[in-house]
Amino acid sequence: MKPIRSALLAVMIACGLAASPVTFAKPPVMEAGTPAVAVGPQYDTTHVYVAPEDYDRFTDSFVATFGGSKSKQGVFQVTPTTSQTMSQLVFTPVGTISVFGFKTPMPYPFGAERTGYLVTDMDAAVNAARAHGADVVVDTFPDPIGRDAVIQWPGGVNMQLYWHTQAPHYDALQTVPENRVYVSAQSVHKLVHDFVKFSHGKVVSDDLKAPGVEIGRPDDTYRRIRIESGFGKMTVLVTDGHLPYPFGRETTGYEVSKLDETLQKAKAAGVTVLVPPFESDGREAAIVQFPGGYVAEIHASVAK
């Protein structure tokens, strides 16, 4: 039988019915690219949580500092389980914020997400986030005007994705705010790689020895990565977590034309300057706290 099998195999090879798996192997299947789902940075809001008694004082101080207007305030359920919160959008030339003031206990994990990103297709966005390494910590759920989900990127970076039944139309921003993300050296590579793929963005700078004054440690250096995408700007600050207060508490950096003037308006509106202005990387920056506790970075370009 052995000679017959050998002869039969030889005939099959000669006729092309059997082939070497190396010579005729199929090309590897490449991972399909995921669609771009960003709408624009004016639709990507920082989420701010304040106590109901501080709500109006906070939103008034934010508008007094940056200019702009407020949407109609209401009380809604914006979580998949029972809750009630005051909710309002604040539109400014330097960024949009979503403000929440819960009148009931706040369901987990809400309050930990730093931003809400409007997407063109919720299912496609959630699938893309999963494909690029995000954990979906709150699966898709309906809200009064659309659908939402909460995802988490490596390094513990939570953000909300949202989609509206009727597409909103907001004015373009004068300057695009930066989402300020503090992560460890162990998490930074995966975070940057995964988020850039998901957002169809790009790394615009990666400074391995950025001035430590930017994180409250003027005698040291640290790594700073800047990313830009259809969702706006993200600044990734890679640290060992040894941060003096209030560094790491600010989730967003707002770009203004004149820092001194903005800080004067802020202080007149009851805002506290936590870190006085300092210069670094072609900008002058300060960190402030608004009534209700919201901490933010504000910066302006320094004339060369």
C-alpha cells in the first residue's frame, strides 16, 4: 500500500491537487480598519459634577470667565438605572461642558467619566472602541434624546460616548480645549496606541523631558504626549503619581487669548487661582477652581 499511496501523492502534486502549505498558503487576514465616528470638538463636552446648591453659581462663573451661553436647565434621568439629575450644557468659545447636579444618589460608575464624545453611529463607535482595546464599562442605553455608553481606556481613562436622535448643531469653537490625562509609564503605550487607532488621530508631539513645572515639580522632567483627532485634543501626562495638589485634578485645559484678562474675570466671578501663572512650552498657564469644586487648567500662547 505504501508505494501506491506515494504514487498517488506524486500524481496529485503534479496535477496541482496537493500543494506545499508554504508555497500556496493564503495571505494572512489583516484586521479591518474601524470607521471614523467623531463629529467635531464643539460636540465633545467635559462632564462636570457639582452639588445642586452650587449649580447656578458654578455655571454663572464659567460663563463670566469664558463668555458664552447656557442651554435650558432641566431635571432628567441620564443613567440606565433610576436617578434624577439637574442637567445643562454651557457653550463657550473655548469649549463646551455638560453639568450635572444629582438630586438622588449617583449610580456607579457615573461621575468618573471625564468627557462625553458625540459619535455618528453608536453601535459602530462601541464596536470600534472594543476592537481597539477599550473596556465597555456601561453598555449602550437610551436617554431622553438618544443613546449613551461609557468606555474605559488603558490607564483607567473613562469617557462617555453619546448619540442624538436629532443631530445637534453647535457653533465652531474659537480654540479647542485639551483633555488632560495623567497615566503611568506602564499604561501610556497602550493608551496612546489604542486611542489614536480608535479616533483616527495622530501624535503631534512626544516630549520625553518636558519641564516638570507643568506638573508642579520644577526640578524634574516628565514625558508629555499631545494627540489631535476629530474629537479634539488630548494631552497625556506620564508621571509616577507623585503630584502636588492640584495637579492631576484638572481634566481639561482651556486656551484663551489673554491669560491675565481671563483670570481677572474668573476671580471677579468667585473663581480661586490654585496655581499662579507660569511659563512653559510656549504657553503661560494657571490652574483654577470654580465654585462647586471644578478644577481646570487655563493657558494662552506666549508671544515669541
